[in-house]
Amino acid sequence: MRVLVACEFSGIVRDAFAARGHDAWSCDLLPTETKKLSPHFICDVLEIIHHGSTKWDLMIAFPPCTHLAVSGARWFKDKLTEQQQAIAFFMALVEAPIERIAIENPIGIMSTRYRKPDQIIQPWQFGHGETKATCLWLKGLPNLVPTDIVSGRTPRVHHASPGPDRWKERSRTLPGIAKAMAEQWG
């Protein structure tokens, strides 16, 4: 199966699918962090979706949440243009000509601007003892089934130290969730 992982610089989800034998590619404006020689596009994913010659069987997308998540709501009024651009990008991913799509984002305005998510998952349902409510909007895919419910409910991501790379740490998909996506959607 050909899998496109949109807006992923870490390579975590891409590599989970590749480990299961899929032709998995990631795409981001940044280079990939992985040391593996896994395929990665450095460009706007919309170029790949609308102007590429490849037919994708599945897309998992992680659009930037800076202007969409409720955690940034206090700044929304000062960034209306950026928010409208973020909504348009999210919706372009929703409308991609791909049969099976999962779009991930934290709890935010897309629940009212688009529709409620199909599912909200937590890391502790997939082997990581922490909290981070994560919404999934699905097209042609079943809900993820928890694979390893663990105790511990640490809000690690919420309490991450300030710094220039805080956004990167907050945006990485945890390996247990990536593995579940690959096993259940692959």
C-alpha cells in the first residue's frame, strides 16, 4: 500500500508503516529527523497531493495546530488571517483525492468549523503513561482500537519547558500510536 504521511518531520509514523512493508513516504517543509534512508519530500504536501503523479492509498496528516488548537485561543483575535489559512489548509487535506484519510489535531476549532472528530485518543491507550487528547477525523478508516492501556496520566507535553524546539517535542507522534495506526490501518 502507498502511504503518505503529511506534515511529519519526525518520520515516526512513516517508519511504522514502512516496518510493516508499506511504501510509506513522509512530507514536510522540514527535513526528516530520522537517520534511516526512508523516503521524505521537503515541500508543501498539497503539491504532492494535487500535482504529483503518484496515487496514494492512505494519507495520515498532522497539520500544524498553532492557529487551530484551543490552547492558543487567547491569541486567535490577533491572528485571524493565520487562522483562516490554517483552516483552509486543514480543509484542503480533508478534500484530498485519497480514499482513506486520517487527520490528527488537538482539541480545537475544527470541531465547529468543520465537524466533530470521529475519535479522541490518549497516549495512555497505546502504551505511554501520559495525557494528550488527540482528535482524529477519519475518512474510509475505522476508529483506532487501544492496544496497551497503561497507568499513569502525566501531562508531559503540556508541561514541556519553554524553548525554541518546544513545538517539535509537542508535535511528535508517540511510537505506540504510530504502531497502532500501521497495524490497524495498514
